[in-house]
Amino acid sequence: TNPAFKEVLSRIESHEDCRNLPMISFLILPMQRVTRLPLLMDTICQKTPKDSAKYENCKQALKEVSKVRSQVIKPQKPSPPTAEGEHGRGLQCDFVALQPFPLVSSSRWLVKRGELTAYVEDTGLFSKRTSKQQVYFFLFNDVLIITKKK
């Protein structure tokens, strides 16, 4: 809310050393690095010969950077997912899945949800027809669930 701060921040962000990047990109950068470290370490472990003495060090380093990542990055978890809509409306769900799927899990949280229009192509013997359907998406941290009203 301080106009002087906004002015100084704008001047700093437009400086050539900042490459016109907003301040938020500099604040996020360390977090991005922390999330990438386990991926990098895992790749190094995969490329290290399993019979090498360095392999065990690699595995230990992977374990440690994963521990650091989980301590630094604590997701903001909303309440556990339930079968309720936005305004407390109860939803009845029929699952069509190839195998049993546990929806509620301590390691799963809702990232985004919303209604979209899906264009469905029905191909008959002599015709091809496109229809619109309203579908509702639930994007969790590890799975995308697409639903439609019955």
C-alpha cells in the first residue's frame, strides 16, 4: 500500500540486472530449486553403477534432499476431499474405474476444481455427431478426476 515502496520496486524490477522479472520470480526461485533437487539426485543415482561405492552415497544424498524438500515444502492442504459440492450440496458419485481407487488419502489434496464444457464425438454407422456435455474436473496433486452430473 506504500506508494514509495511500489515506485522503488518498479524501478528495481525494470533494472537490466533483473531482466524485467517481477520480484515474485526471485522469491520463488529458491523453492523451485529445492523441489528440483530430488529429481536431479534421482537421475544421478540412476546413472551411477549399482556396484560402485558412490551408489550408496548417491542413495543417501537422495534420501537427505528428499527430507529437506518435504520439510521446506509443506503444501497448504485444504480439508480432506469429501463428496460435497461448493455450497454443501451433497453429490452422489458413481466410479467408473479399472481398479479400486481410494479417493481420500492423507497424501492427497485438492489443487483446483471447476466446470468445463466437453465436446464429445459420437460416431454412428452412417453419421458423425458432436455434442456438448458439462463436466466437472477435480485436480488433486496426484490425480485428475473428471465427473458429470447424472
